[in-house]
Amino acid sequence: MMEVWGKFVVCVSLIAVAGPSLSRYGDVIAQKTGLSRGWIGLLLLATATSLPELFTGVSAVTAAAAPNIAVGDALGSCIFNLVILVLLDVMSRESSVFTRMDQGHVLTAGFGVILIGFAGASVLVGSSGFAPAFSHIGIFTPVLIVLYLVAMRALFDYEARRPVTWDTQDARPGVGLARAVLGYLAAAVVVAAAGIWLPFVGMEISEAMGWRATFVGTLFIAAATSAPEMIVTLAAVRIGALDMGIANLLGSNLFNMLILAIDDVAYRSGALFAAVSPTHAVTAFAAVIMSGIVIVALLYRPSTRFFGLMGWTSLALSACYFLSSYVIYLYGH
């Protein structure tokens, strides 16, 4: 057991070292290219930090024949990413983090509601026995892919119409675009490699603990594969790129839904959504509710903080996370 936990510590340590570099070089790329920090976070950071979920899902439905792990990991990562906002709010001593986030994130969170809600509905419909498929690919998968592409196109158009303002001071003096790109790629490789290894270490720990597949995929493995998102987001906040970090979290949720579609293509035994526990719908709808809470907070801008630690938004997000986790623990299999 000590050896397994030692591997876990090594994985997290590698991500902790490379994650800040990923944020710093992403910030330089944004400044050198004139792109917004939000778009860099949405595209570059979200893709790099979501690679562990991608490889975990594909390996779960192929090598391990464990579709519940794949779906639980993708959906569980969504709610874990939103819980990271609670951590940011607690760390923000001066004011609520939701009062400092750009309102443009409403669009990303809104598309998250659509994609995650559709995935949750697909799980329920698939478990009821209605699961038409083309070959082994479920009918819901092409729709999920189209929704993702529409979302990314709309987000790109939205960011392109917005003016991008930068401080005159260089993000990293002496670092050109080429060096920033190479540094980003090197950090991305380390984060992705450690993140891909992390779920397998998590599986070793979960097997030793005797936890069930749905619970393991939704909570433990999802938390493990979301470690890159958490570390990279915290690093982005430290360098003053809050919106890049938030875009990373919300963009990862969109990418996780594309991962579900890829998992279905890789799953050769039939339609993925028909082969998993309907309990996953609880996770999906919890993520939808949490995304809705974030949208309300971005528009309403609540400033009240309880005990000087967090506002009602963070309390609501935490309650949704723990209630859904408890349901998964009780009824997941």
C-alpha cells in the first residue's frame, strides 16, 4: 500500500512542478499572439489538462472493459472542476472570486449545461433500453460531437469580437513566442504523462480499498484526473490570470463531453450509454445544477461572505457536490 501511495505522490508532484509552467507559458502565448487569456485557457490549457480523462476513458473501455469507470471519470471530473471554484473563493480573501470573474464565462458555462445535460439524458434513455446505434456507436454520440463543435465555434466567435487589453509590461521579459510554445509543449507533455499514469495508480489504490466501479470512477479517479486542472488553475491565479484559469475549468467540462463521445467510438461492445449505470445521471445533473449556480453568480455578482471565507455560491456548489457524491456512494455499482 505504501508503494502505491508513493506512486500517487510522484504523479501529483510532477504535475505540481509542470503545471505552473503550463500557465506561465500559456499567458506568454496569449500576450504574444494577441489572443485573450480566456481563449488560451479554453483551448490550450483545457485540452492539455483534460488529456488524462481522455486516455483514462479510452483505456477503461478497451483494455479494462470498464465503461462505468470511463463515464464516471468524465462526468465526475466536471463536478470536481466546479468544486475547484470553491477553493478559489476561499483563497480569495479580499472579495468573492465570483465578483472578479469575467461575465463572458457565462457562455462557456451555458454550453456546459447543454452538453452535460444531454449526456445525462443519454445515460437515462440508454439505461431504459432505447439505445439505437450505428454499428457499435450509439445514436447520441454524433449529436454530442456536433454540440461540442458548435460550442467551440460560438466561443471562438465571441472571443474574437471582444477587445483584448494587456498591460504594457511583458508577461515574461526575454521569452519570445517560439520559446513560449516550446515551453508550453514540454510542460504539457509532463502534465499529460503524469496525469495519464495517475488514474492507473488510483485504480490500484481503489482495488486495495474494495471500492465499487461507479464510485471509483466518479469520485476517486475523477479527482485524480482533475489534479492537472486544479494545479494549473491555481498557478494561473497566482500570476494574475484568473480568467485564463476559469476558462481552463469550464473548457475542460466541455472537452470531457467530447471525451464521452470518443469513449463510445472506442467501446466495441455496443452503445456506451446503454452499458453504464443510470446512477451516472445523478452526477450529470449535479454538474448541470452547479453550472447553473455559476451562471447565476456571474450575473448577480454576490458579495456576501460567511465568516469571511466563502459566499452562498460556494456553499451551494459544495452542497451539490457532497450530496451527489453520497448518492453515488450509496447506489453506484
